[in-house]
Amino acid sequence: MGAVGSEWTVEDPVNSSRGLLNGKRYLSAVQRRRRKSTVVVSALSAGKVGAGYCEVLKRLLDGGVNLVRLKSLPINWHVDVSGDQSWRREVELEWQEGDLALSWSERGDRLPWYIGAHLPYTLAAGLSFPAIRVTGLPPGVLVARPGEFASFAATDAGETVETHMILDAARSDDTGAAVVKLMTGPASAGFVSLGTSETAVFEAVEIPRAVQPVGANWSYSWTFSEVFEDEVTGGFVEVDPWT
């Protein structure tokens, strides 16, 4: 499906109260932080079958009984991160024939193809927030933006083991190294991809309906709220119906 609008954010519910004697305001967290997402899908995306995929997804969700895994889209302006990003991260190749998206599989399992690689990093000390020093970058370029994500792996071709949000913009020096500040960080050195995506499992808060006009595009607006595995009896069992 082709998104023409998106939101990826978090919600932190808090309880607010005031002391009867001193009038001071007190705040405390009352629930876990949850990711929230909105996705607006063009009905004519994916070779003019975006509407069909939305209607299929409705039935797969079974009125909200089932859940869906989502991957974050760019939080900053998407135009700035279009084009080749393999110099700073591992990028999954997208295959298509004409307007139709294609996927590879091996013995029934999805088989992704990648270009680029994870970059080596070490932990940077002495800063107020976690930070890493990344090497192997082009010199003198903007390598990370606030609100983007960094994904970490144990080896340069390994699977992602954790993902953290980038705190501040970072630019490489003339040696191709950059210090990247993070909201939270890894415990040890390893390899990183910059400008990646975060992923989580969601329930559909609102399942959209959309009326097809005559001679024009239309869209479906989906609203999602994160669900944690310990909230589901038996945990998650993930199935990809399109592989």
C-alpha cells in the first residue's frame, strides 16, 4: 500500500494532582508509553490496488480482533531522505514489474535483499545523553537528523537487535566520523545503520471507510495504537499473508 500521509509518535499518559496544603502540582506516569500511528493510504497506490489492499486488511484484522505490525515512515520531510541512503544504512531493495510490487521467498519464507551495510561505532563518553562515534561516513555531510532512528547490530551484516531514536542533528567531520546523540543508547560498541525505521505491533483504533468518487483518487485514513505482547493471551503469532 502507498502512504500519502503518516504520523509516528508516542503517548505518555500521566496523572496530575495538587497538594492540599502547599498547592504544588504533582505528575506521575499511570500507564506505559505507547506508540501511536496514523497512515493515509492512496486508493490508487501500488498499481491502483491500494483500496483493495485496505479492504483485505480490514478482513484480516477481523474487526480489530487481530493486530498488524507497522514500520515507521520518515518523521522529518520525506523528500530529504529520498534517493540512495545506502552510504549510511543497510537498505532493503524494492522489486517491481511495471506498477506491481514483487517479493522474493525461499521455501515459503520472505527473502529480503539488501544493499549498504552497518557502520562501525564506539560509545562516546562525557555527554549528558547517550552518544556513539560512527566512522566510515562521507566527510562533511549531514548524517543524522533528530527524530530519525538508529538500528544496532553485533556485526556489519548482522540482524538488528535494538533501535533507538536520534536526539540531535549530526554532521561528519573531514575524516568521515560523526558523534550521534541518542535518546537512549546501546550498552557496547558494534555496528549501526542511521536513518532507519522503528517497528511495533498495533491495533486499529479506527477502521476506515472510503467512498470512491468518479474520476478521482480517494484515500483511507488508518489510526493505530501500540499493543504489547504481554497484553495478548498466548503472545504474538505473526503471519505475512503476502509471502
